[in-house]
Amino acid sequence: MSLTDLNPRHILIRSTNWIGDAIMTTPAVRTIRENFPEAEIAILTHPWVADVFVASPHVDEVILYRKRDLHRGVAGMWRLARALAERRFDLAILLQNAFEAALIAKVAGIPARAGYTTDGRALLLSHRSRIRAEIRTMHQVHYYQDMLRQQGLATGPDDLFLELPAETTAWARDFIASLDRGPVVGLNPGAAYGPAKCWPAERYAALAAILSREHDATLLVFGTEADAAATAVIKDEVPERVVNLAGKTTLAEAMALIGACDAFVTNDSGLMHVGAALGTPLVAIFGSTDAVATGPYSPRAVVLQKELACRPCLKKECASDFRCMTEITVAEVAATVARLLDARPRDEREA
């Protein structure tokens, strides 16, 4: 029986755990809404991902999975499952692949539970999808859509979707207008996965100097408090043209600012997918990871990577000479940014 045959009225979607992965699920979330336009749809997500969905028209409610406090440990998982049970969901669609996701849905008494048969959880699922060989060679956007297609849903467009609260978008627009600006270029020197994803901070600093000198650009540097050392290197290079925002914004504010940038230079990270979803012209610098699977899914994105025998190694730290990153030069990135800035419509360039 397909999911559409169930005619569910109350649906719980289990989100993926990280910002970039969550954004890559947004076409699938839209597919669920389009197949069940009358259903009440809630999404269960970690707090650090919630801003991806708070303004989405495709979900009616965001439920927080507070794994670090209220829902910590076995007792916390039981508390969450019992709270979900009180909601009487008809269907759980598990975009997150872990055993835990299926177990919580089962303990919550949700009768229909759909997802991939990953992590040994097949017996916990009532509606099972398998990972087809061809999907492993495609972008991750298709991975989530294919899971739904196997369950009888008519899949919609694969374009990423990210809608932000109107007040946050207005705040970002005012922030950008307040800058002593030429074009505004965002820089994202961090990546939560590990240092193998990170183009050296010194190169970001040299890039900032070139863009400020040759394009009169203002540079917004994004990141978390963990990126403080890298962002300080960039700020010190051209202090009068760099605005260091690392650890100083909410995720929603950072997303809105990235959407307002004229261009964005980023490592493979969650914020890269933010830029892709919002249509910001961007340069994505790839080293250890696979741009085919997790690159920016956007026609306005340029991926820079070196075809080396050792990549993609998918390692968090380079065990060799880090050539995948060091062979990407500052001049190469600067020239790519310049092309993106020149390609902007005239009204954007003159704004």
C-alpha cells in the first residue's frame, strides 16, 4: 500500500540532523506537502536546524528534539516518544536515516513509518525504501526524493526551497544598506565536518584584500564561535572592509544576510547550501568531499576543485599534503568571484 492510499491526516517528518542536509531535504518536504495538501504536517528537528523550517509553508509546526537537555539519553528519548504519542500522528516519514529515528516513531505508536532500510531498522518500518545503486551516483537531493517516489508519492521539483521570516529578511536588508559598501561578498571559512573541508584562512584573507582593493567590496565573514581564529585572520588583513559576524548572528539572521550578498565564497558546509537555496551567486571550494553528491544545488554556483587521485577521500583531516585545497589559488577564486559580480543584472550592480 502506498502512502497516498493511507490518506493520513496528521504527518510527522523527521528531519536530518545538520543544516546542509536539512536544506537538501527541502524538495522532499515540498513533495510531502503537495501530496498531502490537507494534512497537518509537523517536522521534528534539532534546535540548530529549526530555522530552516520555521517559515516554510510546507510544514505547519516545528517540534524541537532537544537531545542535549530535555530529550537526553534513553529517558529523554522515551519522554519525546510519549509526547509524540499524545499527538496521534498517522504517518511518520523519516528523512533521517538512523535507527533511533525509527525507534522513536515506533515507541510513539505511529502506525505507518516510512524510510530507507538503513542502520538495521527495516523491522521498525511499515513502508520500506531501498537505496538504489543509481541514486548513490547522484546528488543527495535525489536521494530523499527517490525514497518518497518508492512509496508512491508524485515528486515535485528538485529545486531547493528556503523561506525566511519577513522580519528577518527586512533586518538583513537594512543591515546591508547600512554598510559602507561596494558589492557585498560573504566569506565562510569554516566547516563543522573538519579541517579537510577548509580552504586556509590565510587565503581567505588574501582574497578579502583583493576583492576590497579591486572591487571596493565589503566582506561579511560568517561562522560560529569555533571559527574565531580563522575569522580573526581575515579581519586583520583588511579591518576597514571586513565585518566579522562569526558567532554574532542567529542562523536565521546569517541565512538572510547570505541571501542579500552579491556573492558568497564558501567551503563545503551548511551555509553553502543556504546560499544555493537562496540563489546567491557563490563559489564553493571543495577538497576532501564529493561535489557530485553534496555540492551546491544551484545554477548560480561555481564549484572549484582539483581532480586528484586521492579525492574525494571524505576524511575529516588530511593524512597527506592537503593538495586538494592548496592547489586552489587565491587568484583562481578571485577571478571566479569577479565573473559572478560582473554577471549580475545592471540594476543589482548599480544598487
